[in-house]
Amino acid sequence: MKIVVIDDHPIIRSGVEQALLDFEDLTVVGSARNYQEGLLLIKEKKPNLVLVDLRMLGKGGLELVEEARKIRKEAKFVILTSYAAAEDVKKALQLKVEGYILKEALPEELINAIRLVGLGRKCYDPEVLTMLMEDDQEDDLERLTPREKEVLSALAGGLNNKAIANKFFLSESTVKKHVANILDKLYFEDRTQAALYGYSRGLGHNKEPQG
């Protein structure tokens, strides 16, 4: 796997390269210190995966990801950061960033994240996901329409699309649209995440049989 590292701290760039030295299948093909250098490097080296700092002088990592997607659609991106704000994580989810790792992670945790992302999976630091779930929960639910809140409650209660359709006298295609809207508005990747979130907010505690 060809990897590019983009970070304005030389110690971080060097540390990542050092951590990957012993793995023949993980090769750092170049490193850059800012947005402009990073885009040029991605265009030149055509990496499979890009490790990019969230905050750099000038434009940051998320802005780089947004632009780099146009240059190298095949590449996967992992954000590296020492601090995660909820809005940054939500933006990363919107951009479909494959990984979000804190710089305090152990080398083996970083290696594991790179491998998971290389296999086509998402890898977000557990602390990041916990923080996201706890942030602005009331405002998050307010983004949903009354019907979407009902569907989220049904998801949290373990109902499948057919059961939800029967419960609210809707077609299954309409239920699918509501679920898609819920995932989009709450920045979740799949219905399982949405269901767990709804349950954590007290929704769906009175489960109903699937039928």
C-alpha cells in the first residue's frame, strides 16, 4: 500500500515513517507539510492512502480531503489530530473520510487503523465517536421531522423496514427514504449506528415484536 503523510510537524511525519518501516506492505512514498504541497504530492505519487493532519497552517486537512478527492478518487483518507471537535468529526463524516485517529494513538493502533481502512472499512477512534454521541444531542434530534423521529424510535426498538412500514401505514420505500434522511442529518454511516444513538436517547425502549 502506497502511503502519503501530510502534516506540518516534522516530528509527526518522521514518526509515522519510522512506525511503518518494518512493514513491507506499507510504504511511505512521500510526505508534505501543507495543503498545497500535499495536493501536488498526491497528484504525483498516486497513493492508496493519505494520512493528513487536521489542522495545518493555511488550509487544513478536511479542505485537503475535499479537493484531493477530485485528484485521486481511489485514495482513502485518514485524519490525524491531537484534538477532535464535534463539528470537525461531522464534517469528516460528510466527506466520507475513512479514518479519524488521535495522534496520541499507539503505533500499533495506527497500523491497525491503516490496515482496516486499506481493507475498505472505516476506523474512527472510540474517543471521537463517544464525543460525537455526547455533543449537542438535543439539537441533533431537532434536525429530524416528527415522522423521522418516529422512525428513529422504531429503529431503536429493533424494528425492520417492513415492521416500521406496517406500524405507520407507510410503504417500505418511504421508510427507506426516512432512514436515509435520518442517517444524513445525524451523520451516521448505517442504521445500526442510528438505532444505538436513538436507544441511548431513550427512544425505542418499549420494543415491539417484528411480526
